[in-house]
Amino acid sequence: MTTQRFERSGIHLDQSELLCTKGCGFYGNAAWRGLCSKCWRDENQKDKQTQIQEDWALAERLQKEEEVAYASTHQTGPTQPPASGRREEKKPKEKASKVKTVAKLFSTSTKTPPKKDHISGEATPGSSGGPRHGPPDPDQATRDFIDFLKPLRPGREIFKQCRAFTESMFYKRELGVEELSECVQDFYQKLSDYLHTQFKGSSEQVESVMDEVERYMMSRLYEGVFCPESTDDEDKDLAIQKRIRALHWVTMEMLCVPVDEEIPEVSDSVVKAITDVIEMDSRRVPQQKLACITRCSKHIFSAIRATKGEPASADDFLPALIYTVLKANPPRLQSNIQYVTRFCSPSRIMSGEDGYYFTNLCCAVAFIEKLDGRSLNMSSEDFELHMSGQTPAPPRPPAPPPSLQQVQSGLDLLTGLGVRQERVMEGARRLESDLIDWSQDVEHRVHGALGGPPLEAEGPPPETEGPPPTTEAPPAPSAIDADNVENDLLPPPLLPQLFAG
């Protein structure tokens, strides 16, 4: 197999770059500013606590300003007639209600669980946050979840908690997606702690239960939490699709992808990897989307191994993943990444191969968003011309230099061709000499048959002194058969005869 040499373009990614920037040992995520889900949640909680304290300070300041303004108006205001006394009595009540309203705006009451009348599906009169429809009927995901929990001792309690939480999420649609994600992640953590303490199962058993919990919950909550209208996920999807379409001219050689699609096995693996990336959008559960990414990555590793004849490294994998995403241009790419980030079980995206491949996918998308000419070893002017579509796709780079075996094989072939050509030329010269001899022999025979003088070698006549020699008259013509001595023995000539018909 011909060895291929690839020149790196600077797309390198060490293992340390995938880990959390806090140094906790888990995998980080670009959507969380390089932090893992645990560190991100801690930072988010600190920010929210700081914001709550600032909001309370603002509420207290507004309350004091309002009290001072009311006191100054009450003391300096003109004396109103008795008819307005009732209105003046209402002012303290209006002041108190305004203060309560201001304080309520900055309270954390939105994170409290819904009231019983809301859970039962009856909206309170005048409430604007009532659900549009009740929870969906039990479906296949619910039946599968119940079948899974039947052999477990705490299965009834697990199903009770999951069902109650899932139903409560249908009435929190007014919350932002980040608050919904925080609610789900908190429930995952509490249920995991319960399984470790009460159930006292092994880590593998707890992880298996949490996988089924995630599958059940997110199958029912998918329509409400995937790409909600309150976010800009759809705008990000359109932006990355437009970006990928503009980069249609990027080739494997530009990204230094060590993959040879001329090999049937490699081409088949590349097609499967692209299919897995596209299939991710059709899955509803975060762990199913992660499974598509993992399968895609393994197909990429297989393609690199079949091309190079050795296992692939991280420097080989990331450029190949970038090229796969460019060729697939999967629908709602950013929405799927955000959905997994917000609602997947933390254990899957913080460690393990699923977390590693998902982190690489996030890095690949970030690289595509910031791709420039320097990343492709070209000038910024040429890069902009290609992005604007003013120039065709650049030609393929020259083929790699031949190996020593190829050079020796070529020399042997040239030597053989030279020997063969010399033999052909020698045969041609011999054939030419034979033709000349045959031609001269035929001429001599013809002149001998005609009775003419023998032929002499061609050349200029010799120079002689005196008058030129006189030319003799040609001999008288004679019969051709004059020299035949046996003419008498020949039969008489045939004469035509007439026959009566």
C-alpha cells in the first residue's frame, strides 16, 4: 500500500484542552465556558446568589425612596376637603401593595413547586401561566419504564418521583430554558443520591437506572424543552448552516485529513460517519444523540486506521471530524448540542467515551465558526475570495514523492524498454538491408532477361580527354522466342471452332 504523507495545518488538540478549566478532572464544554457541568452549576449558583442580593438591595432602596417620597408629600401637601379623606386612607394600603409588588419581582418564588390545583390541571382564575394542555397520556416510553422498574425494590418510589416531576415540568413552561435545565439537573442529582443511599446499588446499577430515568423523562418533555422559542438556538442553527454551505470548497487535503476515499472500506466508513451525524437530529433522548456521535467517531477511527495501517491519534481524529461535519451539514446542529448540554445526565458528558466524543464535536463546531485562511495555509485574501465564490475551488496539491521501490521499478522498466527498442531497430536495419539486396537482384535479373548490358554501380561517369565517344545504334529487335530451340516440339496453337447449337 502506498504510504501517504500529510502536512499538518495546525489543528492540534491535546487531552488537557478537553478537560474542565477548573482542574476537576472532568471533561469541559465550550457552551459552559470550558467548565464541566458541576463547576458550571456552581458558578451559575454563585452568579444567581449575587444577582438576588443585588436585586434585594435595589428593592430596599426603591422601598426607602418611595417611603420618603410619600412622607414628604403627606407632610407638605395642602389640606384636602373631608370628601377626600377616604382617598387619603387608601394611600397607605396602596403604598404597601406597591412595595410588596417590587419585592415580589426580585423574589425566588418562581422556583417553588407548583400548587396542588396547578398539578391537578386546574388553572387558577385570572392566572396567565396556565398550561395549554395537560400531560400526555402514557405512551410506549412509560410502559418501557414501568417494565424496567418492576424487578427493582424501590421501583415504585422511583416511578412516583419521576412521574410527579415530569408532570410538574409541564406547568413551568413560563420559565426560561436555563431554569428548566437547572430543575432537571437538580432532580437527576437528588435521585442519584437517593439511589446511592437508599437503594445501595453499585455504580453500574445506579447509572443504568439513571439512563432509563432520562429516557422516560426526556421522551415526554422533548417537545417543550428542545429548541424553545425563548432562546436563540434557531438563529444559531441558521448561522452555522450558512457558514458550512459557504465552506463547501474545503477539501480533505486542506484540513490534512489522513483518509483515502479511493479505498472502498474507507469510503464506506466515511459515508456511515456522515449518516450518523445527520441521524442525531431524529433522536429525542440526549443519550441517544450521544450514541450517534459515538458511532460517527468510531467510523472515523476505522477510516483512518484502514488508510494509515495504524491506530489514529487525536491530531488525526479532530480534522476528520471537522470534515465529516462539513460534508454532513446536519440540521439543527446547535440546537442538538444545546439540548444535550442542558438535559443530559451529567455522568455521560463529564466522563467516558461519550463525553470525550461530544467535547470533540463542540470543538469541531467552534473551529468551523472561526475557520480562516491561516487554518488552511492560505492567505486571507484567497480565503475571502473563496468564501465569496469569486474563484473556483483550488486544484488538488501535487502527489507525494515516489518511494525508493517505485523509483527502482521505474528504472527497471526504462531499461527493459531500451533493450527492446534496440532489438527492434536492429531488426529494422536488417530488414532494410535485405530489401536493398533483393531489389538489386531483381534488377539484374530483369536486365539479363532483356539482353541488356549488366548494370554498373551508380555514380558520375569518369572524366576522359578527347572527343566524347560515339553512341551506337540500338540492336534490331528480335523475337522473344528466338532463343528457344525446342519450338518445333510445341503443339500447334488452338484455333476457335464453330459448333452448331
